[in-house]
Amino acid sequence: MAAPGGGMGGLGSLGATEALSVAQALSLPAEAYGNDPNVEMIWAMKAYQHAEVYFNLISSVDPRLLKLTRLDDVIYTTFREQFPELQIDVLDPDDLKSSAAKEKWRPFCMQFEKEVEDFNYGTLLRLDSTKDYTEENTIFSTRIQFFAIEIARNREGFNDAVFRHITPAPKTV
């Protein structure tokens, strides 16, 4: 697979029959699979595709103008009320994965359980907001954590570096 932002790969490389098979597999209840490695691979591919689409989006559209959900304002306000000091330009994995962090994140995430579809769905999140998705710069998070951090990065200007780096500067006369 090519890295996000460049080339084909992931679900985009599947044919119609394979994509239908993936869609059918994802619609079955989790209990039907146990620890099936094929299902884990499908979910990983879906998370990768989401990361690729998102990076392409912030590379081509001014991130400050993006609206990721219908609840961006609520998510952002709640996030900054509950995590006012969280450094989001370069994330420390412990701020998401340590036992203390998980205890703090759990109530935040659960309040969006009925509001954000697939709020706890696994999603890839960049650690350093100025860089692309790479193995070293990626962590696994829930979808609501992704939304909270990326909405904040967009509003607070941390994703501007990606947009400026990819988008050519306007020519001056």
C-alpha cells in the first residue's frame, strides 16, 4: 500500500466483488468472528483508508475551514473544557494510552456514544500534526478522540503546516 496522500492501496484497490464481500463481513455482529485475523485486516484497511482521505483533505483545503461533523462546536468546546492543557501539536502517546489517560478519556468519549456514529471505532491519529501518517507518527485511537484532537488542531492552526506544505503559495505580482 502507498502511504496516505500518495497512490492507490487499501480498500480503493479492491474490485466490486471484493468490496461487496468486505461490506457484508463488516455488517455481521462481532460475535460471529472471535479473533479472526481477516476481520482485523479489513478493519485496519478501513482505518488506513480513513487516514488517507483525511490527510488528502487537510492537504488540499484550509483546515481552519473544515467541518468534520455536525457537532464540531460541541466536540471542540467539551474537549477543551475537559483537556485544557493537552498539547495537541505533537501528542504524547501516554496522553491517550496510559491508565490515567484512559480514565480521563472514558467519560469524554462516552458522552458522545449516542451523538457520534461509531464513536469508539478504531481510527489512526498522527502524533505530530506537521507530518504525514507513517508508522512512527501514527497511533490508534477511537473515532471521537480523533475528532476531538483534529477539530482542535484545525481550529488552533496546527494543521496549517500540512496545508501550507502541500499547497503552493499564491504568486505575488
